[in-house]
Amino acid sequence: MSRYVFDSSAVQAPDRFTALETCYDPVSRLRIAQTGLGAGWHCLEVGGGGGSLGTWLADVVGPLGQVLLTDLVPQPRGPQDERTNLTVVQHDIVSDDLPQNAFDLVHARLVLLHLPQRRQVLDRLVAALRPGGWLVLEEFDCGWLPVLTAPHPGAAELFEKVHTHLMRLLSEAGADPLWGRRVYGAMSQAGLTDLSSSTHAQAWAGGGAGIRLHRVNTEQVEDRLLAGGVAAAELRDFWSLLDEPGFAVNSYPLVTVRGRRPHQRDD
């Protein structure tokens, strides 16, 4: 059983993966490529979700490279996704064994945010790097999500109410909705060097691919939202609002932080 609020075995999971991949995969590929990723690299993709970044990594590193993709609930892949240099395994990053000094690149998107043990997991990911290897973490900062345009009075307030209740559910489960703004400092404290950070955000208009993330997330926890103080009519109005072209909200800012494990010094 997944510890996450958004269980990857739920029926809504494929739609969530599609929304995330559509909106954020181009950003992730660009940021990862800035490490110098190339042929022959050994990579770890943690919490690989729908597998899109894992297959892309496998194509970039080529036959001399290797990609290990882990997830609590690995998603089934079709023949078009098969790569001989890509291994997909069921794995709990909190407690299961992880190779040390093994990877040129470790990447995780929207994983540590959900884990109460995120600082300990960060240390494990650093230990998995070879000296000189790169860790790339991408996390949301859910504390800045302004409504950009509202089609009618009360629309912004409705969105903010439902979203606030959703963030409460995450926090109660041990997630940190503000983790994105803390990642740089955490990676510095973990001993990584050559740190850099960038943030991506855009407008999500009603009916678009990105804003569908709010739909699938709230559908998955509908019962808990209703039990927590959101009325059924409010939730229906919220879902209708997400389809209105006259509504737009800022996307979740995706904070990408890159850092390098220092090379070992010869004494």
C-alpha cells in the first residue's frame, strides 16, 4: 500500500502522470541535460511514475549506459517503451537497499516532497552517487499558486478553499508542500557542491492539460475532502471551474536543484 496521498495504483494515476509529463517533462529533460549527461552514464530515476523520463534517459546514455528506474508501484510498459539498458524495479526509497557509489546521475521529481523521511532519503541519494556524480531534485513549491483570472465572483475563493484543504491532507500525511523552496539548502547541508537552482512556472488555463492535475488529484481524495469540510456542491463547482476557458491559475512552480558529490581527494 502506498504511503502517498496520491496512490500510484489508483485509477486516476495514469491521468496524473500524463498531466505531469505533458507540463514538466520538457523542463526536466533540459535541466538534466545541463549536468552534461551523455553516452555511457549510469543513472537512477527514483519514483519514475509513468516511465517517460526513464526511457528518455536510456536513449541518451545509449547501449553503454544503464538506467535503473524505481517506484513503489511500477507502471506497465508497452513494447514501444522497452529498452535493453533500462531496468524497472519495485522499490521503496525509504527502506529498501540502494547501491552506493554507483551512479553518475540520480534524479527524482516530486518524490521527497511526500516523504516525512525526506532528509534521510536525500542522504541515501547522495551516497548512491559516484564521486563527481550529479543529483537533480525537482520539487513543487505549493505556496505560490495565484489565481490569474476568474470568470465570475467567488471563483478565486472557491479554488483557494479546495486547494487549501488538499494541502492540509498532504501535510497530515507527512508531506511538505513548501519543500521546493527548501531543497537548495537541504542539498547544501548534505555536502553537495556546484549547486544551482531554477524555477519553472506558467499559466494553466481552464480546460488545459496542466489544470487537469487539479481535477485528478481532488477526484482521488474526494471522500477525504468531503469529510474535511468541502461541500459536495463546492467540489462539483470546483471541477466545473477547471473546465472554464475564462479561468486561469498559476502552475505549481517546479524548483529544480542540481548538485554534485565532491570528488574524493587523495591524501
